[in-house]
Amino acid sequence: MMTIRLYDSYSRSLREFEPLQGNQVRMYACGPTVYDYAHIGNLRTYLFEDVLRRTLEFQGYEVLHVMNITDVGHLTSDADTGEDKIEKGSRRAGKSAWEIAEIYSDAFKQDLRQLNIRDPGIWCRATDHVGEQIEDIRTIESNGYTYATSDGIYFDTSKLRNYGYLARLDVDGLNAGQRIEVGEKRNATDFALWKFSPENQQRQMEWDSPWGRGFPGWHIECSAMAVKYLGKMFDIHCGGKDHIPVHHSNEIAQSEACHGTRLANFWLHGYFLETEDKMSKSSGEFLRLQTLLDRNIDPLGYRYLCLTAHYRSDLKFTWESLNGAHTALSRLRNMVAGWGEPGTADTGFVIRFRNEIHDDLNTAKGLAVVWDLARSSLPDEVKKATIFECDRVLGLNLENWKPQPLLAIPDKAADLLNRRNQARAAKDWVAADQIRVEIQEMGFEVIDSSTGSHLRKKQPESFRQRSRKDA
Ligand code: AMP
Ligand code: ZN
């Protein structure tokens, strides 16, 4: 299968992919809301988008990948009520909203790098595009799709014949069910384009607009920035599946009202990573990449785990499956490292691999092809070159992997361990305990055994424990 088939959520079907214009694929991915670290569930969505981009590039397309950073306007409730997540994060950490956005944007980019996710060609921040958003709201207003309430300018979804088609929303049913909670909104599905700053409270992030001082709603940023960088109708728009019923339905509504287009030719959605407890960034308890690093798990082990599942099925997270993925990756790395210099790739295996990933990014089957290849009787140099070829899509960075030195123990920790041994020899248990605490504070724990004591990197007491390092 030389053409790529992708599942388009809009038509709910597998469609053959062709760029709208020439050889270039224009692709927009909804980025993070930067009020806290990303959890590994969020990162699964960015991993899927990275594989999508790499698959398109593997096929020879040039990909223009745009990702936004939501640094204003995303409220704690998707129904346009509650507090701005960034302002809330600012109060929690005692830093300005601007600082919070900066800190967590940097942390997010760092996470992407550790997962070998390619940087988008264009990063764009909502706060840098307030002018564009205001312009679009004015157009939507003059086209007759808006109304004002006491707290903002809203989009009247009843004015669009097809509102909610992406999610096949039962708009009448929603209206009937939510009459009471709608408040000043005319329809349950209406959403804010512009929110006024509260009268009794100074916001850190606010701007003047034709409607009064305030800030943009969450959805308008994506349509405005996507159109600015990719045009009114581009190839692929993607995000997590939770975006289907609200965020992406609203982006589509805005674009239809503003430009008469439906924004993207393909809509792709990544399914969720599920943990035993609901994984939510806003509840303040979640697993992040650092939690895995603290357990000596290579971020690419997590990447491998995500590759074992199809992006369109939810993936249950367990430590056992992560450890299994990490072990499989280590085995693959060691095999590949033992194969000497790469020669020429085997066309048959590359075609088999391509067929799997062209089938709606079936990375699980792509990995199976890689393992068949690894165990095949082809000469080592052929296997090596072929695996490197497949890894352009898988992104496991096999080409640059070197056997790792054992975890280095800093001199100070080693010194403390010596002093603790001496204290124990002198039966000074109080001093020995104090030193153990000092060692723990350095991020190590002491393992006592019949053959003596040694240090290892501290494991979190429970993987559910809060892993935020206060910013
Ligand atoms: P946020 O930073 O909250 O705006 O979310 C960033 C991205 O992560 C969005 O595309 C969400 O759809 C996605 N997402 C949220 N939770 C999960 C999850 N548990 N698994 C996979 N993706 C998720
Ligand atoms: Zn978005």
C-alpha cells in the first residue's frame, strides 16, 4: 500500500491521504495549556502526532507542523465558566501568569525532546496573537453569529446548520437537558469568543477590544493561529479525542462562520492513556515524564510502549507494561549495537513496514515487522540499515544509542555513605539515621544487605504521589 490511509474523524472513515497543494502537508496540532507540567497521557497525544508527521515525511512529503501554546483563556470548565487555568497556576506558585506560562512551556519542550518528538516548524502562543483573534471575532460578529451577555461575547451555535457534526452532537437533546445551567447563554452549546475581565478583580492578562477589556475564549486562538500560518483550509488538524465534542467542534464552527471553510481536510484524534485513577492535570495528581526518570525508566521506553498500541484505542497504563516495553527496547538497542556498521537496507522489509504504518499508522504491526527483521537470517549490516530506515518513523533513536554507563553516584553521597558506615560500626544509630536522611535528600536511598550497603536512585513511594517540583 503505497498511499497513506488515515482515519478522518469528520467523515468517520478511512480515507486515502493526498495533500491539498503539491507536496506540502500543512498540519496543526493543539498544544498544551501551560499551567503545569504535562502528564504522560498528554504526551501520548504528542507522540501520536509525531509518528503521523514522521510517516508523512517518510513518504516524501514536506510537513509544515504548527503547534500552539495555550497561555490564556482556557478556563477550568470547558463550559466557559470558572477561573483561567494560567491565573490559577500563578496564584498557586506565587509567580506571575507570564512566568508560569514560560516555565511550563520550557518544561513541555524539554519533555518533547526527551521523547525524541520533533519540534514543530512553528510554535505560536495565544498571547502573541490577540490582535488576530479580535479580528476574527469582528468578522464572525459582522457575519451575524454572535451575541453579548454580561460576561462576554458568545457564538450562537443555533445559527449554524451543521454545528457539532464532527461529534455528531445531539444539539436539541443537549439543549433540552441543560436548560437550567445555560444561564445567559442562548443554547447549551454556545461558547465564549471574548470574555470580559471581572469588574472587581484585576486580571494579569487582559487586553482592550471593541467589546471591552478582557481576554479571548479558548477556541478562537486555534482557529486564528491555524489560519494565519496554514491558510483557511489546510490538510490535517489533530489533538486528543476529548477535543472532538467541544474544542474542535467550536473551531470548525468559528471557521465556517468566519471564512466559510471547515478548516481542515482531515481531523485526526489520539485516544487516551488511562491510569487506574483518572489522569487529570487539573486535579493536581498525575504521572509526568520526570516520575519515570525517577524510576530509572528511559523516556524512549515510554515511547516504545505507546508504539505498541494503535493511536485510536485507549491504552491502559501499568508499571508492568512500561517495564516490559523498556526491556524490549533495551533488547532491541543491544542487538542493533552489536551489529557493526550498517550496509544497504532490505527493500522487502521496508515495504512490509511501510504497508503497516500506511494503514492508519499501525505502529504495533510496524514494530512486529522490525522484530521479524531483527530475528531474520539477513546479514547484520542489512538488518541494521533496514532498522534505521524504519526508525525514521518509530523515532526510537536507535542510530545514536550507546551502551549507558552505570548511574554515577556523586562524591558527596558516596562520602555520606562512608560516614554512615562508620557511625553504624560505632553503634551510633542516631548519627547513622541522620546521615541516611541527608542521603535521601540528595535523591538516593541506602540499601543495606548482607554484603554491605550501597546507594541507588530514590524510587517514589507511590507512583500516584504528586510529582510536581514546585516551580
Ligand atoms: P492540555 O494541556 O490539557 O490542553 O492537553 C494537551 C493534550 O493532551 C490535548 O490534545 C488533550 O486532548 C490530550 N490529553 C489529555 N488527557 C489525555 C490522556 N489521558 N491521554 C492522551 N491524551 C490526553
Ligand atoms: Zn486547539
